[in-house]
Amino acid sequence: MVLLHNIISTLISIYSYAIIVYILLSWFPGARESSFGGLLAKIVEPYLEPFRKIIPPLGMIDISPIVAILALRLAQSGLTSIFNMIG
């Protein structure tokens, strides 16, 4: 059970970092249009889209990725609590 928890927790952390990198790519012109940016978009956008539908941008600032990362971190904490209760 510990191995499964570690794998899932690591995957959630990697996905959170992928979202952060995707956000940072928006600061550089043409970075999202690169092959790396396109790959990240295919991985990250399906998760971010529901948050963007709920949370409108505040002027030029899109805070939905921040909320999405917080949701991932809460899921990771909940997963840790569940695994602690089980074992």
C-alpha cells in the first residue's frame, strides 16, 4: 500500500509541476506553440478547462490554474489521510 501511495503522490506532484511549467510558458512569446508547449497543452488543458469555465479571468490574470493546483494538493492530502487510515 505504501508503494501505491508513493506512486500516486509522485504522479500528482509531477502533474502539478507540469501545470506550473505550462503557466510559465505563457510568459514567453511562441513557447506554447512549440512542440513541448503543444505536448503540455494536451496533458494540462483537459484538467484546467473545467476550472476556467467556473472561474472567469480577473482582467489579464487567469487564476484558474492556481485553483486547479490547490485542488490537486487537497486531493493529495486526502489520499495521504486515506492511506494513513488504511495502513
